[in-house]
Amino acid sequence: MIEITDVNDSRIGCYRNLRSVFFPHSKNNILLSEGSITTKKLLQSNLDVLSFFALPTFYDLFAEMFKQKNIPEESQFTAEKSIMSLIVGFRLHQGIMAIGRIPEQTALLDLKSPIVVMNGIVNSENVGAIIRNAVAFGFKSIVYDKATSSPFLRRAVRVSMGTVFSVKHFQSMNLCQDLKELSTKSKFEIVASEITHNSIPIDRYEFKKESVIIFGSEGTGVSKEVLSICDKVIHIPISENVESINVASSSAIIFNNFKKINRV
């Protein structure tokens, strides 16, 4: 392993100033895992792992995985925790990170039911939490539109606990058009989670096995354009003292209801 003593060392550029580094990562089609659980998931996944930056103790813990991933020695870095914190731009809880290659998209019509769709969800932590919930209940396909934060953003990856590494994903540049294609060509029922004048309480709705479930923006919900092409709109009944619940929390309830009706 290579010890880093200079915070400006060019070899660890992918780990520098992580609070604002998303666009360089995205441009180079790479992602970053942070923390032992998420990084272990990355090492256990089918994704390419390009480099590793960790305290020496983690090298002992993950030595066998390094061999299996064929990470070259010149891409294995270490440093004192104080140096690592200066490099990344914030105080690290655990001194372990890795860079992986973002997986290729799955073609829209190759995604398997049930499909989770995110429409305008900007908060990357909500994106990560929705993916973690989806995988927990057996969902393996996600679609996100161009207004939604990338599921491979550092915070999304972290909150997903690395579950994002195992899902099939597709970024939609025209969500309404893609939903229509799923409906007409693959016979999916298009269902939105939203409170409207004619939405159905979730306890009165029976999901079809071939379903697309849409979650909308934290502030404005599912867009009117998307709602207009949905087959059904459902909502979670809650107390009149609360206007709404967090979109990630809602997703867990809805995924659980789907699983009760359909084996995933």
C-alpha cells in the first residue's frame, strides 16, 4: 500500500473535497463508497473497483477481497486519519473508502417487475433510502428521471448501504414517454404514490404483479404530467394532524404492501 502524507498528492484526486466532487466523478463514470459496510458491499459486488483508500487496519480485514478484485498495489492508499479528513474535506467516521465503476444501464424494457420510479427526487439521501427499502423488500429495478439526483452520488450510495450496487437501473430522459412504453409494450400497470381527490387508500388497493410504482418530489410530489398517464394513484392514510410523511418512509410502507400481495 502507498502511504499518503501530502494532502495535495495527485494520486488521490478522486478522494479530494468530496462535498462538491460529484460532477468530476459522474463525468468519469465512477462512484465512491464510504464506510466499512458500504465498501464491503462494493468489494462483494460485480462492479469494478479501481482504488482503495483506508487506514492500515482495514487492509488486514479486506485482504482476501482485494486479491479477488485484482486491485493493483499502486491504487491502494493509506494515510493517518487526520490526513484523510483533510483530503476529503470533512471529519471521517471510519477511515475507509473506495472508488468503483458505475455499472452500465439496463435497457428500459429489460427491467423486471416490480419497477421503482423516482420523479424529481432531489435529496440524495431520500434516493438512497428508497433504494435500500426497495432492495429490502425484493425490488431489483429502478428508474430515475433527469430531475432526480443520481443514485450513485456519494450520499445516496452511503444511505443505500451499498444496496444500489445490486439493482438494475435506467435513467429516463423522457419519463412520460418511457412509462407509456412500459405500459403498452410490457403491460405494466403504472401506479403513483400521491394524495389526490381520487387516490385510493393503500389498504383498499391490490397491486398487480407487473407494476411500476412512482414516487415524487419532496416538495411537489409526482408531476401532473406523470399523474395524467397513471393507471392508478394510491395514498397512505395518515392522521389529519400531519400533512404528509417522508417519501422514503412512504416507500417502505408501499413496498411492504406490494410484497404482502405478490411474491417478489
